[in-house]
Amino acid sequence: MADMADRIGIIGAGYEGFRPVISDLSTRELMFEAASKAYDDASIDPRKDVGSYICCTEDFWEGWSITDEMVPDQIGAAGRPLCTVPADAVTGLGNAVMHILSGIAEVVVLEAHSKSADVIDKDAVERLAQEPTIIRPLGASSDALAALEMDGFMRSTGYDHDDINDFLVSSKKRALKNTRASYGADLSAEEVEGAGMISSPLRRLDKAPFAEAGVVLVLASESWAKRNKRDPVFIDGVAWSSSLPWFDGGDFGVAGYARDSYLKAMNRAGLKGLDSFDIIELDDTYSYKALQHLHSLAKSAAEETRVLSGTGPAINPGGGSLGVGNLLEASAIHRLLECYLQLTRKAGPVQVKGAERALVQSWGGIPTATGGAAVLSR
Amino acid sequence: MIKRRVAVVGAGMTLFRRRMLETGRELSYEASKMALDSAGMTLKDIESVVIGTAPDAFDGVHMKGEYLLEGAGGIGKANSRVYVGGGTGVFTPVAGWWHVASGLFDTCLVVGEEKMSPLHPHPQSAFWSIFDHTTERPLGVTLLWIFALEMRRYMHAHNVKEEDIALVAVKNKMNALDHPCAQVAARITVDDVMNSEKMVWPVKRYDVSPPSDGAAAAILVSEEVARKFTDDPVWIDGVGWNVDSQYWTNRDLYYPAYLETAAKMAYKMAKIENPRRQLDFAEVYDPFDYKELHHMEGLLLAKKGEAPKLTKEGVTQRNGDFPVNPSGGLLGVGNPIAAAGMMKVCEVYWQLKGEAGRRQVKGNKAERGLAQAWGDLMQVGTVLTMKR
């Protein structure tokens, strides 16, 4: 497997929404607004400068079969090479990187969005992702599957509700300062416990509430960026991987997809250890998943403890999904966006001083065991 | 500038049938296993997997790529699903190509799967949800309606008769008699096509490919890996794709301009200046018989309006000067959407390897072939050229 000798960077980002419900924009308008802002940020003309476009969408969340058909007109991609990569945006980012590395494009646009409030019965859609012959007939909701995994995770690692409460409470508090966060709160552990149970041991506040947003990133090769005097946030390493979910025999403690993709991304970036980073954006679709993901990335218990204690890199400085909201297919691009804003000093009240390098870790959600990792630097 | 050469070293496919007992995962497994076996490889040799499968609505599985990946060998690998509607089948190896050409991976297993039979009462109902919710769905429009409009427009623009178009169905169903996986191979006549059930005029039953279940797969590798496994790899030398506006009502349907753009992207990469001369044969997307003609022109394999004439003269027959769909195409082999496009790529590979048996064109002397697919709301063209 080759390294990423040719550097590729993010030269612009645009976003719109980040609210529980966006009632004044349709899906198409949301995409248009995010894309327009990204093109403005990158100072590009999408009709002249862009070589290919990738959107990360899933048909059932969109309520639209073959969703890519309705994408081109909104983002300036009509009559151009466009495709859907139905996965989280780190996988989309990886494919965008490969477009540039293979020589078919110098500039690539990556788009993802969430219009979750349009979905009347999200639980029903999530159940349709379960394997239809053996798993789905059991009648378990995605939250119930998550609860069973959470229980297995706590039993196998020794993490308890107090540890999870600490992470959850601090995430919600950090989100209070993030202008993109809809679910910031100043909570106590008692309030977390008292907010009710979804399915033991998963509590109501352990699950990131849904939110809506559209995000567009513009990637370019370093040579293009130099020729056109742009100052990219570099993608030093990116990888994605799939492992067995727990109900098919996968591990409860270590998320194989997270560890595998992290190690490959680090290898491509030539880095070792979480201390390499100023910022780590962990997938926290459920609170326990953030701890499971950290547990999977850490090379030792000492490293895991150090990072979790707050003396190492900042974890989810904008409050993560627990504070900002679950953005479905846009969750991973949101994490990429937060890091881009941090590394370009545009993160506002949640800016981490002196941040130079960030790690994004992503997950495809229940029932998947698929995720990715990206190393960004400036 | 393309940085690495990419070779195809193995291919496999399942039977195409209206209703297969195997699950989508099992179909993916069977095709993948056949492709690996034909390459003399195992899953351990594979670094990345690309899955192509069209609407989730067919299988009734949300995030269908995740569901299929275990069957397609994606566990422990970098797994991507790519998707451009009906164009997915040929686009899947295009994505496999960029996995290897980028240098990020040396090997990639590409798998196209479709299981349309779970959808009741008929797979066509999945297509209801591809239309615009505000302007089109309320009309109760179906795919057959809009393709009938396109076929009619093509006939009108070039003064083409239904009988001229029916020759494509006759040819492809006949070619499919030699394909061991074919679903609807038959020896039929133009009269049979003309007398078949009217669906939406001018589209008749035999003008249309069937709904199908099936899977097909191929192994893509870097040049260095290819040399370890074979002395005569088949190279992918051109890829292209293009997506036009969703608003199909705003363009003249007589000609697929988006396909011409996609083809030119592939031809430029492959340094093909005269596709009719520099290619030896083509697997052109033929979900309807008129589409083979329409696509031949979009691919610049015929001048505008010339494809029916070439067909009538026998040029596109398997033993003709420029064979088109020697496999039997979707009209003969079947149309499990993403797997159908992959089948075309497999056919080009087998032809160039000299492994196509009774379907072999040009006495095993063909040097270069093309596979193409089409999809979304009559707006996507995907093109791949291969040479030995």
C-alpha cells in the first residue's frame, strides 16, 4: 500500500443550518447555500475549476431513490463528473483524495447534508438497515442494539456510567459556546441520570439528538493550491475500514474499524500516538461510542487515561454530536468542518489556541461497524 | 496525468434470473469468489473493496452497501459503495480503477449486485421514488413512460421505424443464447417484437430488458501485482463519467450529450481519437433496444441517426465489423441493474482474454473494447475502455 506522497488539502468550506429543524430551506436550497459559501471560501468557480464532485447520501434518509440524480443542479455539477459515495464523509474524503491522486481531477468537491426532520419515522428507517433475514425479525430498534453494545463495552472495559457522565456533561457544556450547536447544556450527572432510560444502560441523554445541516468542502492538490495561491489544511492521512459488528461476532471493547482506519491513517501521515494531535474529533453519536472509539485508538491504558483527563489533545472542542446534534450522513463532514475551522483559526468561541494538527474519527452508525480516520494539519 | 496503470486479472458472475433463492450477500459472495478464483487470488490478497448496487428500495435494505459488504469480502478492508443509478455497474470498476490508480491500494475487488425480486408487486414500483416529489410524482409517471418519450423523440429526429429498433432485440437475445448465465436468451424475429405486448407506445414487451437478480465481480490490481498473477493482463486505459441536470424535460432527448462528454473523458485518457476505428467491439447499455442505438451515437461509435443503419447492415452483429453487445446485453442476459453493468465489464475482459467461448468476437484478435452504462433520470453516462 502506497503512502500519500502527493499532498492534498482542503482549500475551502461552507455550511448552512446546524439547527434541529431548518424550516426555511429545502434540501436542495440547503445544499446550494452550503456549496455557494464553500466556493466563496475557496475562491473558485465550480463551473471552471472543479474536476469532480462527490456527495455522501443514503436513499432512505433522503426519501429519494437514486439520490445523486437530484444533486448536480444545486452544487454546480450538472454536466460534470459527479457520484454518490453512500457512506460517512471520511470515506467520501478518501475517494476524493483518490480522484486527485489518480490524476483525474485537481479540485474535488465533497458534499453531505442532513434533513432529518423530514423523516417522519427515523426508527423505522434505521431498522431497515438491519440484516433482513436473521437480525431484523428480532424486532430490536437501533437504540436497543446500541444499548446492548454499551452494556458489553462497559463490562469488557470497566468504564461505568460515571465515566460516561463526565464525558457527556463536559461535551454539552463545551457546546454552549459553539454557534453550530443546538444541544449545548449545563447539566449535572444527576440530571443525566434523571433524564430517563431508552434501553438499559442507554439513557436518553446518551444519544445525540438529530439536527439538520449542509456542509461542502473543496479539496485541491498542493500544486493547484500553490499555483492559485491558496493556503490549504492538508490531509496527511485518510483511511476507512469495516469490521464485524458485535452481533456478528465483533468485539465490544475495541471497535475494529476505528483501530484499523486510525492505524492506517497514522501510517500514511507518518505519525504515532494521540499526543501527535492538538484536537481529536471522536464520533460520539452515542456517548459510550466516544469512549469506545478512544479506547480503540489508544496504544496504551496510560495514553487513554491521559487523553481523557484533558491534559492531552482537546477532544470534541465544539461539543461533538452530543452538543451539535446527530447529522446522519453529514456527521463525519461536520467533524471535518470543525477541524478545518479550528486549523484555519475560524472556530470562534471554541477555538483551540495554537491548533496545528487534528484527527477526525468517524462511524457509520448502527448497525454498521464501518468507520474512518483522517489526519489534518496546517 | 494518470499515475499508475490498472489491470483486470479476474472476473466472475452468477446466473441472472428473475428470482434467485440466494440473498444479496450470497450473490455477492458467489461472484466475488468466482472472480478471485479466476485470478488465482484469495481475499487475503485484496486490500480494498468497491460495491456497486442501485436503489436500496429493491432489496428493502437501508445502507445496502453495508449489508452486502460481508458477502463481498469487505470485512477488514477499505470498503466503499459507489452509486450513480443505472450507471453504477460500469461506474463500480471505474471507482475500483481510481482506488488502484491513486496508489493508495494495489488491489481492489469490485462487486456489482442487485436483487430486484424482493420488491412487490413489481420492481418497477421502486422507481416511483426516483421522480421529483413536487413536479413529477403527482403525475403517476413511470420509467416506461419517460423512456417511451425518449424512444419516440429518437425515432422522430432520425425517421427511425420501430422495426429498425426491433433488430437490436433480435440480435441481443440471439447472442445471449451462447451466454451460460443468460435469463431471457431467445431466437426471435422482428415480427415477434412488433407483436409483443404494447406497454407504453412505442415500447413493447420485447423492446425491454427484464428485472433480474444477480451479481458480477472483477479483480483490479496494480501493474506490479498483475505481473505476479498473469502474463497477459487486460488493462483499463480509459474511464469517464458525467451527470447531467436532473431536469430531463429541459433537454432534447434525441441525443445523450452527457454520454458524449463521459466518452470523451475516457477516450482522452485512453488516447482514442477515432473510437470506431480504435475500438474493436463494445458492450453498450441496452435496457431498451433503442438505447443501444442511442448510446452508440453518444459514444461516437456512429454518427447521429446512423446506428439503425449499421444495425440493419449487420455491422453490429457478433461476426460483424463492429460487434455490439456480443454478450447478449441486458436484453438477453438480463438486467440486475448494477450487476448488469458489471457483466458488461466482465464480458469485455473475457473477450480480450480470449475466454468468451462461443461469444468470442473477431477470432480472438480483438485488442480493445468498451463497456458503458446509463442511469439516474436519463442523465448519467459511465464509460470504461480496456485493452490487452
